[in-house]
Amino acid sequence: MLGLVCCECKHRLYADPPQGSPRGCWESQPAAYSLDRRPCFVYTLMWDDFRIRSLHPADSAEDARSPLNRNDAQSTRPLDESW
């Protein structure tokens, strides 16, 4: 499945929420290749007792991070090193 979270995993998240702190990361190696040989990468969401892996094409416009993390990254400004 391409995309963020399948219906079964989404149901599991709502019906029986995972335990522990959520973590997420991109896996360093391509997990698959598209028909035109472009790499597809995996973003993993992890808790202590549950893991979701989602496959994303290299040119995907989807941001796998949660909206909170995405907003934090956009609002972070580089340090002013001019002084």
C-alpha cells in the first residue's frame, strides 16, 4: 500500500491506542522501486507495542510527519549569525 496509514492500522490506533511515546523515522534504504526505477522509501511510526511502516515514492508530496511536527519545522527559523 502506498500512503500514510491503511484502514486496519488506523482502526487499531483509535480502537486500541498503542502504549509508549510515539517516534518516527525514515528508513535509510529504499524498500522498493517504482516501475520507472525510482526509489520508494519507508517512514516508520513506532510505539513500544505497535509499528506502522508506510511506503512513499521519492517524488511524493505527502509529509509523513504529524501536523504538529510539520508546523514546528515550518516555524523554526535559522539562527541569526550576523552579529
